Amino acid sequence: MVATTHPMAALWIGLTLLVACGTPPTLARIIADLDGDGSYSTTDVALPTLRDWGALEGDAVLFHTGATLDLDAVVNEDDGRSRDRAIRNPGTPHMRYLRDGEVAVADSFLGLSMVSGYAHFEAAVMFFAGLGVVLTGEPAPVYFHPQIEGPADLFPRTDNAVYLPATDAFFLMPMEFLQAMPFATNRGVIVHEVTHRVWYKIAWDGRMLALRQAIDTHAATVAWVLLRATEEGVADFFGAVAADNPRFLVPSAGTDLGDPRDLQPVRSVEAGWLTGNMVSPYDLGAVVASTLWGFAAISGRDATCRALLAAGVAQAAGLGDLPSYSVGELEAATIAGLPPADRAALCARAAASYAASWLPFQGLCP
Ligand SMILES: [Zn+2]
């Protein structure tokens, strides 16, 4: 890892143009850390799934630049069926690299951000493959710095990363207000988004939008909201595990936005949330994530990840035509999939957070 304080100046020293070299690169330089003052550090990684360095296309994801997302053309149909009509002019990146020995170095900060993004998407795909989750089909597209058209309040224009099920695609917005580590370069953030895709397929059975459309009862609406909020916690948990950082949001979003989602504090469910009465899905999500982080401290990260994924698969099997869900069900199912020898400690950790919704744990916990 190299610390650099003058980003662009340093890039040009001692590097030759990639086109001048005969052999393909074996490593890519990516941004590893970035401070608010513009100093950053880099690390060199292999990108085994990258097939086309120029177009940033590989078996993990396909990057596109210059695309427009037309929100008016997005309909709530599953399987990414809105993609073709809602995405216009997806362009192919023309990445340019300098060469530092075996290492390809993108020749601009945006280029470095994109290669870093590819590296983190690849790491996310491999992280889930290591847990036995391999999604079939084409790699998902990543729209880098897309133009957004449509209702102004529906979708972030800047400073966000999004997985949109209706397009089965990722969107990395330009960082405008948050001037620290771009989301594209933050492994925890990218794994959070990839978790949404994984969870959509395995825990929602790819029917999240159809279920939302079918709902005609208040109880089912609440269940859907609780499932979505719980999913935010699941995504933060996997992001923190993959990044090995329970505060992975802070380097990008700062403490005001990041601390409320720090996974280390013990947080508690509030009674009002049980009826879906939350300011944001991250209210419940932060409790779910910190609880899972606590489970991982007891039973180990790998076992907790696997038990959680199994609980997600079971959730999909039980969805039916109208969802029903109580806060804590997924967490209780995760405990049930962890070693019985850990049960007492896991239940004690759950009890610290779920007093307001203990029913799912009854029968499981003493
Ligand atoms: Zn999310």
C-alpha cells in the first residue's frame, strides 16, 4: 500500500503508457483509502475475472458510462424487465492505463475509481461464491455516473450507490456533497449493494416487486416494509464482514451518516417499528446489522454468514403470495442455524436488542 499526497502528479512519475508494453498487466492499482484533504493510498490487486481492461468488462460486472436512467420508464416488474426501456445510451468505457511494471494504473482519478469499483464488485462476487452463492446468468451492468431523468424526489442524483431490481443493475452516482472516499472505492458499500442483488434473488425469490404489487392488506404492507428494512441490515452486515470494518460507511459518508450505522453498538428495536412506523429503513436495519455482528462475534463470521444465507433461502420458501413477517424472524432463524453450544450466548445477545419483538425467539431461546 502506497501513501500519496499529490494524486495526479504521482501517477505520471516512472510510468509508461500501457499501449507501449507488449505483455498484458497482471495487476491493477486501486484506491484503498482517501482522506478529505485529497491524500489517498493505493494497493495493487489481481482482477482474475476482468476480460477486457479497456471496456472494464468481466465475469463480475459490466461497466457502462454515459447512460441515462429514465425513471418514468421504470415499471415494477421483476427480473430487470425495465432495463431495456429505462436505460438509454449505455456507453462502453474507454479506459486508459499507464504501466508501472506489471501493474496497470488508470490515467485519471475517475478511471482509478472505476477500476477500484470493478475490483470491489469482483471481490463481492467472490465473497458470496465462497459462501456457496453463485448467481447464474449474465453479469449485472454497473452504470457509472448515470444521468437520471424523471421525478426529482424518487431517486438520488448524486452521492449514492444503488441496486435497482426493476433493472437488475447497479448505479454509482457521482460524489458531489460527500468529498471523502467515493462509494465506488469503498468495498463495504459495494458489497452492501451486491448483497441487495443476492438477497433479491435468494431471499425474495426474485419476486419482491410482484409481491409489492399484489399486496392489498395493511398487514402485508407492513411485512413488506419490515422485510425491506431487515434487508438493509443484512446488506450492512455482509458489507462489514467483507470489508472487515464495522464502520465501513464512515470513510465515505462521515460520522454524521456513518455512526448511526456502526455495527458495534448494541441497538434496540423500538415498539413503533413493529407496525412499520420508521423514519427510515436503516432504523431497523442498524439493529439487525449490529445484532448479526454480535452473533458473528460468538459463532464466527463464516458460520454466521452461512446461517444467515440459509435463513434467507428459507424466507423465500415461506413468502407465499402475500408476505407476513415479524421483526426478529430472520435473526431467530439465523440462531437456529448456528451451533447449539452457542445458543445461550446468541439468545442473550438477541435479548439485548429484541425485547420489543421477542415472539420469534420464543421456543428457541430459554
Ligand atoms: Zn441498501
